[in-house]
Amino acid sequence: MHKSKHPATICLHEGYQATGNDPLIMPIYQTSTFVFESCEFGGECFSGEQNGNIYTRLGNPNFHAVEAKIAALEGAEAAVLTSSGMGAIAATLWTLLSSGDHLIAAKTIYGCTFSLFSHHLSRFGIEVEFIDFNDLAQLKNALKSNTKAIFFETPANPDLSIYDIRQISTIAHQYNSEIQVIIDNTFATPILQQPIKLGADIVVHSATKALNGHSDIISGVVVGKAELMQRIQMEGIKDLTGAVPSPHDASLLLRGLKTLSIRVKAQNEQTMRIASALENHPAVEKVIFPGLSSHPQHELATQQMTGFGNIISFNIKGGFDAAKRMLNSVELCALAVSLGCVHTLIQHPASMTHSSYSAEELANAGIANNLIRISIGLEDYEDIWSDLNQALNYSQI
Ligand code: LCS
């Protein structure tokens, strides 16, 4: 399909288009392997001379449909589907990095990504340096001849920091055009932000979140130049991690993606209203949401994104005890990790999603014990607010 279609149309039509007597909905290719019409054809599929299906760890028509849709949404050449967001990140880094290389990462990122970077990559001789990407002097000082990649989330999990993708990519590429700028675009989704168009090289997603939207699969995706995606597929996924999704999960993701654009827009609207209501609640010390003028990078978010997303973090008055009282008294909102889906989810980053950070690392990353993160879903605004309001009131008793 032509790439200039609008996002809502791409969400529905890209990747699989029924023609003739085809089923409207793509069938599920629930198979581990594919039959070769001849020995010669099989060999040519392996050598890359033929584009045929081989074995599901190397690709599957359901994966290709999802990959085409997400690549088109991100304005990129290609995408590779993985079994999880962590699979996407690991497959990318295992493909790009070798012992002796240097990775520059943001100090506030999802807990398991932080754990991979700080505890595990070092076991394989990779040096990781954590910085604040809003301080560009720190970035300039950190760049070295062995810097191979830069990694950050924007908005970041869970402090919703916004980083300037265009400026950071320019600085990195001016230093060395080979440096791969990797953006985790999970919070924004390609509906709100397209990092590759702003100069980044690679986008990764936890497709478990808004891309699928319904909390019924774990999945991930890597997006970027076709040649590099081919390497990530054939090295990072095929040989190094085996982080392959199932055809059934790919089919669920293909379905979830059909409503991505409309879900994101509807969730954005009510998240803005909830953020404003939280700002006026006496139990709340501070609301962190890029759509509020009080957010330190509100202007940048306005330029770089076309909406502010569905995640709000806030500090509650009364410390960890008040946070626990609130989280234990929500009724409609689910006390659960994950985000971006149609249900409203609420959780405590310091003891849950970011528990792999030590107390000192949490303080350095700005994740306090009274910080609560909410992912606003598609329930009616009045019902979400009524539940949050009663839980906030109860937290202060
Ligand atoms: N990147 C970001 C920004 C994430 O938030 C997550 C998971 C991942 C990558 C990893 O994706 P997964 O392997 O789970 O598909 N974040 C979670 C969170 O904040 N709550 O639960 C999971």
C-alpha cells in the first residue's frame, strides 16, 4: 500500500490487503516450518536469492504483516517483530555491540532495561554510561571513539522526561555518523511521535503496550533501515536471542493495531483531563505529565509530539504509606504493571517496575517512594476520576 496514507488508514490496511476471494481478515499461519517446492528453492531461500518462507524463527507471514504496518506508521523502511519489548532491545544490542564497546543510556528507563544495561551487558565487556540527556554537555562529554549506540525513552518510564530527539541525534552523528541512536518509543507510539523522521536510527517498542492495546500478549518490535533490520532478524533474533513471537500473538497484535490511532487519540484526551484534575487534588504533591505547562519539557513535547500520551506520574502527599493506602483502595482502576492498554492501570514504580534499581539508583533516577504511575484507559472519564478521587481521599486518612 502507498506509504502516504494517513495513520488511521495504515492501522487498518497496511500489511495485509484482501483481494479476489481472500478472507477479509488475515488467516493465522500457525506453523513452525514451510515446505520447499524443490531442494534448489530451499537452498535459495537460505542464501537470500529467494524470498520464500523457511521456518518461523526466521519469519512468518503474520509477522511480516505486523512489521509492514508498524514500519509504515513509524515512517521507516522496515521492522522486525520480537517476542517482547525486552526481546527487541536485547536482539538489537546483541547485534550492534561487541566486547570493548561503549553504550550511552538515559539514567531513568524501564527497570528491566536498566537491569540489562547496568548488571548484564557489563558481564560481556560492554561499558554502559548513564546520563541525563537533557544536559547536552553530559552527552558531549560522554561520547568516545568506542561509543556504538545511544539509548533513551521519550517520554521516559516512569518520570516522563522528554528528550530532544533531533538535537541528540545531530550531536551523536556529528561526532561519529556510525553511532546508532536508539529510541524506545513505547510511551508515545508512532501516532504521537516518529523518531526516525527526527534523525534517530532505530526505534524499539514494547508492543505489549499500546500497539496491541488489550493486555493479552507480550510482544516487541524493532524499526529502522532495511539492511540493519535484516541483520537484527538474522543475528539478533535467529541466532542470539531466539526472541520469536508466536503466529497467534502476531495475529492478535495485527488486530490490536487496527484501532491504535483512535485509541491513542481518545486516551490522550481523557488523560489531559485527569492530569488537570490531579493537579487540583489536595492529596497530590506534584503531577508529572508532558501536557501540563508545569512539566519542565512541555515546550519540547509540544514540538516533538502530536499529543502527550496516556501516562501520568504523580507524587502523593504522605510518602510510601499514603501511596500504599491509595493503591490498595482503587476499585475500577487495576493495581497492575504494564501500560498503554484499554484498561486503566495504576502501580508503584519504586517497588514494582523499577525494583531492579538500588535505593541510590532510584534516588539518582528521580523515582521517589511516593511516586505513583497511572496509565489511563478507555473507561469513561467520570468513572476513572471518581475512583481515583475516592482512593486519593482515603490515602490521607
Ligand atoms: N520498554 C519500555 C519503555 C517498557 O515500559 C517496557 C515494559 C519494556 C520496554 C519491555 O517490554 P516487554 O518485554 O515487557 O514487552 N514496561 C513495563 C511497565 O512499565 N510495566 O510493566 C512492563
